[in-house]
Amino acid sequence: IGANMSWIITATGMKFDLADPQPDMISVEDICAALPKICRFTGHVNRFYSVGEHSWIGSQELSGELGIEFLLHDATEAYVGDMNSPLKQMLPEYRRIEQRIDAAIRERFNLPSSMSPAVKAMDLVMLSTEKRDLMPYHPEPWACLVGVEPLDSRPTPMEPRVVSVRMAKTLNCFVN
């Protein structure tokens, strides 16, 4: 691979330029194909649990456009993969790339230019739920979760194909 190559080929066969992402490069089909196959927490969970599952479950807890925004809040990962937060914070260039992709996604789907407070809050609720239900026990608290209550329900395993279909159905209704 050439040192200057800054693009990937997506599930639909589109060329996606990581260095210069544009809204017309963003595809519902690519997002719905990739996110259900990417495991959260760098795979350190007690079962396969995808970014797509996380996005789908959280989106069902919010209504209307907030639900759509939650469904897409990690859509950048369809193009760059999932990186654990501690490592991401250590890589400022990665964060800039991710921010440019997020801006293209937000423009493509007419979402607010930055994450809505309700979506950010639900992301923490989901994180608290996932820590409780999917991760090995560790006694050290996570500062970001102090005072954040998990959902009453527990995530039910979903096959990637089921997640993909549910996401696509919701997003296609929103886009069309």
C-alpha cells in the first residue's frame, strides 16, 4: 500500500477518503454493513457486542431525531473502526480525522453540528449498562460514570445481520 493512500473501499464498493471525507461519500448501506460487525471495547466483553447493537439499543431509548442522532453517533467507526477511548485520547491526529468524518456524517444526515446533550447523556447510560452487563468485573470506578444509572433492561444478544436490518430500516425511513 502506498504511503500516500488515504482512502478505503467500503462495503458498497465506494471509495471513502479519510483525509477529505465528503457527505456524498457517506452511505446508509456502508454504516449498516460495518457497525454491526465491529466489537465494542476492543473485544474485551463477555460476548460479541457490536457498535451497531450499542447504537440500536440507545436509539430505542430516545425519540424522533434524537433517536436517529444516537443511531449515527458512532457512525465514524464504520470508516475508521472502533478504538478504545484511552488510546483515542492519546492520538490527537486520529481524533481530528474522526471529527472531520463526523462533520461529513452530520451534514449528510442534517444532524446538529455537535452531539446533542441528550445523546451524550444516553451514551453514558449505555456505557454504564455495558460496564454492568458485558464487561468483566473490576472494582475501580470509572469517573465518567459517577452518578450515571444504567438502563433497567439488559442488552439481549443480536446477530449482526439483525442489527444491520434494523438500522437500515430506521435510517432509510429517515433519509427517504
